[in-house]
Amino acid sequence: MLNVGLMKFMKRGENSGNLVAIESARDIPFEIKRIYYITNVPSNVIRGCHSHTRLHQVLLCLNGSVTIHTQNGNSEKLSTVLSVNSEGLYIGPNIWREMSDFASGTVLLVLASEYYDESDYIRNYEEYLKSTTDFFK
Ligand code: TYD
């Protein structure tokens, strides 16, 4: 199963502007330990290109648009365009992700379940495929 899913959050207000609230462990399936955001990505750049062993994340595109490519190494794949700032893409552990086609001015906010830990990353695709073969055994 591809442990990835689009989440829709409630947008409050209209004429006076919009407000979206996200509460840790209530609106998303984990406690938020870290947030980070990605900006100023040139349109020809592909970011990501890694998986995480333990980390759960929700990606939100606050402005602009970006395409998130996910796969589980078991031939299940999903490409999601994020362009609505009340939607988020949940990505579970052991999912290879790549982010492409950042529109000018895109702001990508990431909510994460763990503090930054480089040892949680798999950045080599061959190594990733091998790890998922072991994982799905
Ligand atoms: P990386 O996760 O590889 O970015 P992306 O997936 O968007 O391509 O992180 C880029 C750099 O930033 C890398 O050197 C690690 C560092 N970094 C931190 O120091 N803290 C963090 O919370 C994150 C996400 C990255």
C-alpha cells in the first residue's frame, strides 16, 4: 500500500480572507516536532530524492504550486499537484519522494513528526529499493 494521502483542512472566512488551523495530533496523525519551509526553488530543480525510515510528514503548499512524486519501491506511484493551501499531502515512512515544477513564488511548508536526523534518510535510490524489498518481505 502507498502510505501517502491527500488531506483537506477546514478553511475559515471568505470576504475578510482565509484562515487554516492545523492542530498537532488532532488534524494530522502525529505530534509535530518540527516545521520547515522551502522557498525560491528554480523551476528546473528537483528536490527531495530520498526516503525516511521513521519520519511522517505533511506537505502544504501555502503559495504557488509544486508536484510531489511518491512511490513505495513496489511499483505503486502517485504524483500530486499541491496548489490549494488548505490541502496537505501526508507521506509516511519508507516512501521515496521527489518535488518538481515549483512555480515562481511557491512556499512549501512541511510538518514533521521528528527532529532533524540525517541518519533517518535514505538518499541513494538503489539502497532505497533494496531496503523496501527487505521491508516488504
Ligand atoms: P533535504 O531534506 O535534503 O531537502 P529536500 O528534501 O527539500 O531536497 O535538506 C536540505 C539540507 O537542509 C540538508 O543539508 C539537510 C538540511 N536540513 C536541516 O538541517 N534541517 C531540516 O529540518 C531539514 C529538512 C534539512
